[in-house]
Amino acid sequence: MRGLFFSLFVLPLLAAASFEGQTVLSDIDDMAEAPIVQTQPRLADLLTIESSASIFYSYAREVELSELFNEESARVTLLVPTNKAVMALARKPHQGPAPLEDGRVISEQEYDALSKENVQRWISAHIIPESPIDLESRSYDTLLPGKSVEFQRIEGHSDRPDWARIVVDGEIHILRETEAINGVLYLIDGTVKID
């Protein structure tokens, strides 16, 4: 009996009350205050969801250069090595070049500073400060001073997209191209050599 009373008397009152609190937008100017929704993600968004490149992004977040990945006006091209490519390195970016056999001992602070500097250099070598780029047999400077990367077309595979028929520095293949609002991310199967 209570259910019947509730549905016959209370529900219509609740429905009427909910309509009283609503307003109808009658002016198009009210729509101007709506938030702007981006149609494309930022490079940082792409790196966040690209699980096969999590090691690169982990290193990148350690340096200030990672701020570029969020800036809409940045316009950069990222060459992002897969986790497998980073793991294949004999010395990881945070380890720096092989130690000299001069017997010199460095402090922990010096080691941390050298490690951070090497990560900065390694990440810089994977960033081209322009986007989009033409991948046709061309060389581009990276953010690492004195370091450039060369793109070359490989023969065959005409059924594949243009980016899939390109090698970087003669041996690194592009696995995927993803566009962002502030640049392009190329997932690669190797790493750009800095030494």
C-alpha cells in the first residue's frame, strides 16, 4: 500500500520539483562559457598511455625537457624507444658512459649529477625541435647540441604507410606514428646513440 501511495502522490511532486530548479538556455552567449575540449592529446598524454615506452617516459620525467611534452606550442618530434630497446642497452642512460680506469673515486653527489646530466643528454638526443618533419632522406638536429639523426627510405614495403618505410640512422625502424596537438611521437625499435 505504501508503494502505491508513493508512486501515485510522491513521485509526481518530486518530478515537478526537479523541473522548477532547471533553467533553459535561451541565449547563445551562454554557450561561450563552455570549456574548450581538445580533439587531440598532448605528447605527455600519449606517453602516459604508451605502456611499451614507459621506461623512456620514466627517464624523461626526471629532466626539465619533459615540460615540452605538455606545452601546446612546443611542436616537437619525439623518437621514443620501446622498453625492449632501452633494456637492450649495455649501459642504461642513468649509468652514463663506461667508467675510466684511472682509479678516481667520485662522491655520491658527483655520481648523481653525472647521472642526471647523462639522462638529459640521452632524452635530448631523442627530441627534434620541430614538427611535423619530412621523413624523406633528410637529417635533423636534435636538442642535444652537435647530434643529428638521419631518416632514410628503405626499398619495398609499398603497402605500408610512409613512416613505416623509413629507418633512423640507418638501422632503427619506426614502429608507429601518433600525432598529438603539440607534435608527433614515433615509436622506434632502437635508441639514438649519443657517444
